[in-house]
Amino acid sequence: MRLSSALRLPAARSGQRLLVVILLGLCGFFCATGVAVAGPAFHVERVQVIPHADAVEIDASVRLGKEALLRQVLDQGQTLTWVVEAEWREPEPFSFIPGIGVHARREQRWHIRYYPLTNQYAIEDQQGVLTLYAHWSEVVTKLTRVRNFVLPLAHGAARGQVALRVYVDSQALPLPLRLRSLLDHWKLESSWTVAPLPR
Amino acid sequence: MDRRPPSPLKNWLRALGAGTTEEQLRVGPRWDAVLLLLAIVAFLGINFFTSAGGPLSHYFVPMLVISAGIVLFLLSLVLISVVALLLRLRRGEVGSQLATRLVVIITLLSFLPAAVVFGFSWQYLNQGVDSWFSSAVQSALDQALNVAKAGVDRYRNSTLLAAESIAQALVGESDSSAVITVIALRDQYRLSSVTLFSSDNRIIATSSDNLSLAPRLPRQEILAMEEGHPTAAIEPEPKGGLLVKVLIPVLSPHLGESNRMLYVEQPIPEQLTRAAEAVQVAYTRYHQLMLMREPMKTAFQLSLAVALLLAVLSAVWMGLHLARRLTAPIARLAAGTQAVARGEFIPLQTVASHDELGVLIHSFNNMTRQLARAKQQAAAAQEQAEQRRLYLETVLGQISSGILTFDGENHLAEVNAAATHILQEDLFRGSALDDLYDGTALEPLWKLVADWVEHPRNGMQRELQIERPDGPQTMIVHGAHFADDAGSRGFVLVFDDISTLVAAQRSAAWSEVARRLAHEIKNPLTPIQLSAERLRRKYLERLGDEGETLDRATRTIIHQVDALKVMVDAFSEYARQPQLELRPLDLNTLILDVLDLYRGQESGVEIRAELGAGLPPLRADVHRLRQILNNLLRNALDALQGGVESSDGKHILIRTRLTDAGPTKMLELSVLDDGPGFPVELLARVFEPYVSSKVKGSGLGLAIVRRIVEEHGGQIIADNQGLQGGARIVIDFPLG
């Protein structure tokens, strides 16, 4: 069966049918490309949510899947922005659409850079506090541990779930690297890991 | 079928795709297309600025995605247009070849320069980016960094050595004396800050360049220190510059007493720091560039490719559109000429253009209007001619004269119904004059015509006789030449059957003769007869036996005079003027009355009557009809008495019936006998006076019968289709 007839297209104009086939082919190509670029570099694991009065405290572990690439980029002098982001979600209609059902969000950013003069890695928090690490393993240890991440919640919130993810902010990269970060190999991010909100 | 109008969006897309819309009839540019092109150009400009870095660089990726979308959109438009153009080309539409040529030329003119620029730019980009990097630069930077590292390390090491010396000097000293030692040795080694603190982080002694009362404690360094070994680290200061930090344990000479810690800070000189940081920045930037080397090329190439695609596709699409716009009026003109060729003189839609195409369409419309007017006039003239021809045909069909027309090549062109009737032959249009010689009775006619055609004169008028089985047919023939539309000379023949006229003339002549004879003869007959009778009375008795001669002579005179009287009466009857007393009568009753007179006679002839039932009354003169019946019955009896008797006797049959003869009903009266019939040579003339097969008789009986029938508007025929081949007389009287 021909594609145009299978799609119940009018058989009046062969030119239009040809165009539809071409457009469908292009859509298929882009969809296939989109599927191919999927696959997170980091994984958030063992998420623990400790409830407090008006907040939850989150602890988690991060598995760095592309540690070598991360180090390579840093050693080449590129400063990276490491982001830990948490959301409090409640189930709502159409909550599968990103942003729907999210009632609280907080992110924390660290800038990571490398000093070739002293062979040190530095992690600077949002308050400008710089922490130096003489060894890469110390940096990895720092990045793979999410400790005492506080997510403020509305008063009385006792249901829903907490989602956590980490990523390297591609928007903070220079223009050429931003393009490359769209590709699977350079996609330095994790998917959302969800944990229920304890009652 | 109900056709819904297309949506504005669809119409717009089709118009952009150079599809078939009403808008294509425009000659001028589409402003929405121009705006779209301007938008693409503006977009390319924005794309350039976003790709050049700066605050707009955040929008580079979205702009690139939008660019890809626009490229796809333009590609779709171009594909639609190309497919539409190919279909037009395949259908052989006028203007499609010109449009194809235009598109190919515009595509080449736009693509080739763009491809050259693209190739050069591609090459330049690659070489330009690659030229930023070289092993020499990298090596130099590495060495510079090593030098900087060495300089910094030298300070670190000297600071560490100084710290170790101070720590050695403090071994065994009490806390109170350690203060003096720390201050003295700091000055001696020119260190920035020296602090001695206990294992519980209690400051024992401190000395510093600044006046801070609370010296910083090296908490991080303590944590990093492994198993009591001294550590020395270089850290950047928040205010800039590099700081050497050394942490070293001061061993206690007493067992069980915890070690004290000596913490030394020494900033690296500003000049060295600035130089080392400059080297570090250069080194970092160089490696950053190396990291971005390929991505940068990719980004530039993508931008270049998108710009090229947008430019080329826009140019191609514009070319397609322009070609469509330029060739549309030509196609319309071609369609107009084809419509004119089909006879449809419809003016084209005028365009608001004053260029050559506008003038051409205007001229074409003028021509079309003039052609339409000429066609209308021609149609009117043709209709008039057709009406005239129909009128002529009707007239020719209705007139009693036969008409034949021949064209310049002597082929029969027209023949009317009267001609076929008169000539008693079907003539076919297109027959050649020579082919009409078929050895039939009409040969004298064709011979006459051929002779006239071969020896043309102005006109021809001849009277000729055609021998027919039922007697001669007299015709008068007129001929005249004419010139037809093609200029060739044809001729027309007009002829009339004047046999009836000739017979009527003959009858009138006979009537006149009979009238004169009756007048001249009848008057002396009575004195002759009276004189003969007187002679007879006076001298017959006197002469006695001698009077036999007189007796015979006078008797003969008297008898012959009686015979002459009868003859003269017949002449009188034949020549009398018609004076009819027409009244409705029942023909069957009249026949029965007449037959009663004949049934008493011993003639040996059986007279039968077959009378149609329910006949309508006939408006006629009863005396004349009785005369007809008597004459016919007398003729039949005379014929039967002279003939041979058949085995079943002699018979006369009188028959009446109602017949249809065209639009009027007729009452038919037939008298049939089984006698010898009419002689064939006399059959055509039996109704003429003095034409008779009988020895006795005046020969006026049937002539009188025909005269009476004609006076009643009827017709009479005679043939030998009576009983057993005997004579038959058939009379038709019109009813109403």
C-alpha cells in the first residue's frame, strides 16, 4: 500500500503527495535523531527526603557516567556550572507536561574550575566561597554527594513527591560548546529521580 | 458539487508555493512574498549577531533551530513550486518551458556565486581556526607555565623551609617563651604571618604583618594534613594574588604531651603573582580554544550553511515565483488564442500594468472584441441565408413545377418534390447529367438538356412528350444558366406537366365543336324530318306500289334525322354550361334506385352492389349523378353484350366505400365488369370525346361522365383491373 493512500491523502495532486512524503521523512529523521540523543550522563541515586516543618532536606548520591569528559573539559580550562535542582510535585491533570504540578523548585549552582598553575580544582558556591581541591577524586567526591539540600515547601504540604536532578548548565558554556552540548556525547545531565514525600 | 472556497492560509501557502490561485493572474509582485524575503534577510542579520558572541549569543541555538525550520519551510515551498512546474511542463502548458528556463538560470546565477563564496569561506574558516593553534605556541605556553610553577614553588619551598626552622626552634619551648620566638623568627624570615596553636585550636602565639587580632586558623589544611606531615599549599586570595600556606607540627619533647601546630602564611610577591596568573590565563585560554576548536568550526560551518541555504532557497523560490508571474500573462494569452481558435471570443482579464504585457493583453482584447463582433455578424448573415434557403426550399417544395439545378460540373445539385412527381423517378443529388441517360422514358428530356448545355444559349423553352405506359406525358421545359458562389456556371431546369392542360384544352375545343355542331345541325333537322314526313303522307298513298322507294327513302331520312337528333342532344349535353344543384344525398340509395331500373331487363347480366355501410351524405347534383350511373352501366352492358360469355355468366359490380386521400376524406364509387376491358391503346384517352371502342355510340358517354365528375371536384380513372381483367372505372368524390 502506498504511503499517501495509507494516510488517506487525496489523490488529486501528486506534487502535494510527494511533499507530504518528504515532510514525513524529515519528521521521521528528526524524531529518530531525538531518540538517539536521549540517554543521561549522570544518575541521581538513593534519594532520601527528610521532612521538616516548612521544608524537606534531601540527601542523595550521584553517579557520574562521564567523569572523564568532565575532567577533560575542566583540565582544558573550561569553567563548568554544576547545578543541583529539586522540585516538589503534586499529581495533577496534565502533569506529564513539564512544569505542570510543580509547586516548589530550588536549584543550587557551583562553578568548578581548574588552576593549572597550582594543579588545583576549585568549587565556588553561590555565596562566592571557594573550596580548593588538590585531587580530582576530591572533586568527584564533592559532586557525587548531595547533602542537606533544603527544598522549602508550602505550609502543610504532606503529599506529592520530590524530584532531583543534576546537570552541567549548557547555557553557561561558550557558544560552540553549547551547540555540542545538544549532542548525546556532550549531554552532561541526569534525568529526574523521584522520591515520595514522607508523611 | 458544492465547492468550498479554500482557507486564506491555504491560499496564501499555495500562492507562496507558486501554485494555481487566482492571485497568479497578477503581474506585479506579491508584497507578502517580498515581506517574507525581507524577514529572512533580517533573520540572517540577527543570526549573524547572535553567532558573533556577546549578549545575544544565548539566542544562537534557538535561532539556529528557527533557521532550520525556515530552511525546511523554504525547501517545501521550492519543492511544491518545482513539482507544480514539472507538472505544468508535463502537461505541455504554454509558458512552462520559459518558466523552467528562467528558474534554471536564476538558480544557477544564485547558486554558483553562493557556492563559490561558501567554498572559500569554508576553507578560510578551517584554515583561520587552525592557524590559531600551533605546537610552538603550545610548547611555549607549557614552558611558561612550568617557569611560573617553578617560581611559585620556590616561594612555597622557601616558606616551608622557614616554617620548619621555626618549628625546630620552638621544640621544647614553653608557651610563654614561644611568643617571643615566633615574633623574632617571623621577622628573621620575613614571613607574613606565623601562628602557633595547640591541638585544641588554642592560639599560643601569633605574629603578623596586619593588625588583625584574630588570626585565621587553617581548618582545611588541618583536615588535609596526613599523619602529621607538614603541608604547604598555594591558594589564591580573595583580593587577588597567591598565598603560600604552610602547616607544620611542632613536636613535643615530653611523652604524652600533644603536639602543637605552626601555621605560616606568606604571600607570593605581586610581580611574580601577576606574571604567573597571566601565564595561567593564557595557558587556560589557549587550551579552552583547543577544546572549542572543532565545535567552533562546526558552529561557523552551520551558520554558513544555513545562510547559504537560506540565500539559495530564497533565490530559487523567488525565481520560481518570478517565472510564474512573468509567464502567467503569456499563458493567459496562449489560452486566449486557443479559445479564439475554438471560436470562443472571450476577452482576458485586464491587468493593471502598463508594460509590454499589459499593452499586449489590451491589444488582444481589442482583437477578440472585433472578432466577436465579426462572428456575430457572420452568424446573423448565415442565419439570414439559412432562413432564405429554408424559405426557398419550402417554396420549391410547395410549387407544382418541377425544378432541377445543376452545378458548373453538370452534377445535380437540387431537386424538388414536384420534379420527382412529374418525372416519376427518384433523382439523387450529385448525379452527373451523363449518368441520367438510363434508357428510360426520360431520355428525350436529358437529351434535350444535354444538347442545350453543349450549345449554350441564353435560355431554353421546349415542349416535349414523354411516352408513358398510360399514354404520352406532355411537359414544357424551361432552362436558364446562373453563376454560383464559386463563380462556376450552373443551370436550372423548370418544367411543368401540361398533360392535363392539353387535355383540358382539347376538351374545351371539343366542347366548342360540339356546341357549334349542335347549333348548326339541330336547326335544320326538324324541317328535314317534317318535310320527309309530309312527303310520305302526301305521296305514299298516291303512288301505291310505286311508292316503295319513297317509303324506304323517307323512312331512312326520318330514322337518320332521329339518329342525328340523338347525336346533337349528346353534343348539347357535352357542351352545356355547368349548372349544378348541389344537395346532400345518400349515394347508396341513389345507386339502388338506378339499379331497380336495370334489374327488370333481360340482358343476361348480373348486376351486384357492394355498398359501404354508414357512408356520409354526399353533396352533389342528383340528376347528374344519376346520369353518371346510367352512362357507366350502359357502357358496361354494351361491353358485356358484345363479348364472349364466360361459364359463370356476365357480371357488373358497383362498389362504394370511404377512403382517405391525404387530408380530405373521399367517397369512392367503382363500377367493374368482367368484359373485355378497354383497348390498351385507347386507355389513356377513354375520357376524350369520340374515343370509343363501340361500333355504335357517340363516343361522348365517358367524356360527359368525366365532365360531371370534375364539376363535382372529383377525380376519375379508368383501367382494366375490373372483374377478371375487365374494365374498371373509379370515381372519387370529395366530402365536405
